[in-house]
Amino acid sequence: MTTALSFRRLRPALVAGAAGALLALAGCAAGPNPHDPLEPFNREVTKFNEGVDSVVLKPTATLYREKVPPLMRTGVSNFFGNLGDAWSSVNSLLQFKLQNAAEDWMRFSFNTVFGLGGVLDIASEMNIERHREDFGQTLGRWGVPAGPYVVLPLLGPSTLRDTAALPVDWQGDPLYHFSPTGTRDSLYGLRLVDVRANLLRAGDVLEGAALDKYSFTRDAYLQRRRAQVFDSGVRSEDPNDGSDNSEGQIGTPDATPAPETAPGVGAKPSR
């Protein structure tokens, strides 16, 4: 797909541009939320993303959901989920989560060999648990602070740490190494549409429930990322909140994870 090809080529520039903008704005922008000092900038990027989503991605995802049979859509989601299991296994290993790494690698192996390349989720039927991990979580697990919240053009909610981790995640994505390039670019486009289609209902709920969709999405994203770093536990990153815990220490505190974040143009699938 031409759109997927252009998007793939733009990704490094998007990250570099966003990082530069963050550094330029960090000294002059200030918002009421200490985790979101770039709120004015982030809100403008959010408006841009929502505009692109409403014109391009959401209509395509809606058509995909209406015209493609559910069984086929499930197979597509299973295929891309299986590819994600391979990179999750690597990140679990980097975090010394040896059981999780073994289970994700078993999932990838069984589904690839016996599940028609991952189209069938044989591993779930065998009760092998899936653990979603990315390099941003790995950095957080080993003490790298999340940094300020940032909304990336086309990619959606992130943090400074997760933005820095994106190039590594892209290199670790098995899809990145597919050839020929035409097949790879088509799969990029299909994955993007599949992710957006799976978030259609969540987006509709958010539109009707949130008084300020931006604030709700930001708070849910930050809470969920903390929960992912600490295995469904949340630790405060604010040294002034009276807590002895902060992100950057390995452990598993008790807390309730946040709900899924709202869809955006470049919304990430759950890992």
C-alpha cells in the first residue's frame, strides 16, 4: 500500500521531529499537570491526529469491519499478535522475566508451526498466557523515567522514554524484516487498519463518556503504561506525592490498571 510505504518512511522523521519539538518547548511550555508540561503543543497535535483519523483511517477501518467476515478479521488479528509475541519474548528476557519470555516464545513457536503462521491461535487453546512487552517497558523496568507525556504526529499518545524506544521497537518488529518490500508495506497497512477497526467501539464510548477527551486519554495512557511496566501495578512518578515508590524501581506493587486508551491515528495495539 502506498500509504503504508509513505508512513513507514516517515516514521524516523516523525520521531526525530517530535523529539526536537519537545526539547525546544520544554523550557517554555507549562501546563497544569506536572506530567504534561507540553499540554498546549500536545493538544494541537491531538487535533491534527483526530482530523487525519476522521478523514482517512476511521472510514477505512469501518469499511473493513463491515465488509470483511469476522472469522477472517480474527485470523488477521491473530497473525499480527503472533508476530508481537516474538518481540515480547525478547523484552521479557531483557527484563529477566524468564517464565514470561519462555511462554511468549512457546506461543510464537506453536502458533507459527501449528497455527498456519499464526492465523490460528493454538497457544491460547493450550492455555499458554500472552505477555505484551515492548522496549519502552524494558527501559522503564530498569530505571529510565517516563518523562513528560507527548502526543506524536500520526502515532498518538506516548512519553519521552517511549518515543526514544520506538526505533528499537521498529527494528525488533518481525514485520520490519519481511521481504519483498511490497508485501511488507501491504502488511503494515493491513495491521494499521486492523488495529483501528478493533478500537472503533472504544472510540465511540469515549466520545460519549469523556467531558475532556484529551485529559481522559492522557491520564488513562499514563496510568496504563505504569501498570504495564510494573506488571499491572502502578507506582507514582511524582516524588512529592508522599509515596516511597517511583517508576524506575523493579517491583510489583498493588494497584488497578487503567482502561485502554482511546484510538488515534497511530494507536498502538496492546502488547
